[in-house]
Amino acid sequence: MAIITHIGRKQTPKPEWLKVRAPGGERYTAMKERVRRLGLNTVCEEARCPNIGECWGSGTATMMLMGDVCTRGCRFCAVESGKTGRPLDPAEPAHVARAVREMELSYVVLTSVDRDDLHDQGANHYAECVRAIKRETPRVLVEVLTPDWMGDAECARILATSGADVLAHNVEVVARLQRSMRDARCSYEQSLATLRNYKHSAPARHTKSSIMVGCGETEDEVLETLRDLRAAGVSIVTIGQYLRPTPKHAEVVRFAHPDEFARYKAAAAKMGFLFAASGPLVRSSYRAAEAFVEGLLHGEGASAP
């Protein structure tokens, strides 16, 4: 049975397991300066990730492509939304590739805003960023954490054949909570279709997704979501606590106890996921999952199950 801390209208203090240090230190400062100098956007900042100090302090970051304005407005997300995004920067692929080389990364995550205002939703620009990295530093492993492309199989194919090593898209929340948490243009089935499209276009690549808890779901619903993801061919999953970015965003319904996350991790292993990262501070771009995939691909060259 879940151990639940309910949140009422008056904000309840975060439990001890959700408290993190304020970001700082020499490597964090150097990373921040490099991001500014190259004119890059990172989801670490735009989405107010609680792990920014840990990740930037260790020299890793998740880069956000195609500007900092999303054409969708999900109730959990701190990224600015609007009807149209900013003009695409033709120099962005080169800048991203340069940043990866300068940071001497071995694994990089590229994510992006949704760009429903573009004829191809930005898929070709996104793919060119992947190719630029691979040309500059061929040994770097690239994970793409993408939009749902409105279910468009051709957009999914463009990314799947770009050279990316891991193809990720997040279902975000359980099926029942999609309408209350995500933009109306998103859907649970559309997200599953995107993951299936990736697997169809690149069956040897690993696909990955993420689930937030604390939004009002039950444990059974989380387990059902895991089964649906596995049926769609997903081999890597992350499960973490939803944290409200600002008072304007959806309220946290509960803080899930670490024991609950441990149960999800055990269940995912039984379902046949290759790897599951599950914990209060786990995010879709999570260093433990990235380290696992890096070891797998560089060490064994294994194909996805």
C-alpha cells in the first residue's frame, strides 16, 4: 500500500527526501558561463530542474533546441508557451556540437520545445543537431528526448534515422490524468504511438519514457502505464516526483514515499525493462540512466530487447 503525504490548498513543506543543496561551485559556474557564451538553452534552467546543481557540478547538461518558447502549454511545465516559437537559429547545430566538444562529454541529451507552428514541427532541424554532434565527436552517445510530433510517423522516422543512439518521448502522467496535466493537443495514445513509431523505424535502438507521480494517480495506474510502455517496446523508463514549478502550475497532490518508488523499480524489472530509474528526484534526463546506457552501448554494443 502506498505511503502518501497529501497536499491541501495550503502548501505542505517538502519532506526531507526532496531537499537538495542550492547550486554552486566552480564547475557549476563554468557550465553556466559556457551555456551563456554559446547562446544555448537548457531544460535544466527552463524547467527549473531540482538536480541542476548536481548535473552542472559534474559537467553534464540537457540542451534544449529550437528556442525557449513552446507552442503547447502543459500544466506541469515551467517552459514559456506561445502560439508561435522563436525563429530557428541556423547556427544552432554547430553551436550545440561545439558545446559538446568543449565539455568533453561522452553522453549528451538533446530535448526541445514543441514547434507545432513549423511545417515539419522542427524534426529536420532537430535531426541536423544530432548529425552535427556526430560529425564533430563521433564517439559521443546522443539521446533525443522529443515532442510527440502530433503522432506523425515521418517526423519520428527523421529522428530515428538521424544517428541518435536513444530515442525518448515522455508519456508524463497516467492515462486518466492526461487532460488535466497536459496540453489538449497531447494524448496518452499519441505518445505511445510516437514510441512505437520510433521502434518501427529503428528497431535496434533503445526507446525510453518517463512518468511523474504525485499528480493524483494510484499505484495500479502507474503499473498499468509501465505495462503499456513495455508493450510499445520501451526498454528504459524513469519515474519521479512531480514538483510544482510556480503557484500558477498544477498543484502537487501528494509526495510519494521512497518505498513506493522502490516498488515501481522492482515491478519494472519484472516486466522486462532493461533499466528503470525510480526515485523522488529522478527526472527524464537522469544521470544514472544515462550512465547505464553509456556502459551498455560502449561496452557491449547491445541492441534493444
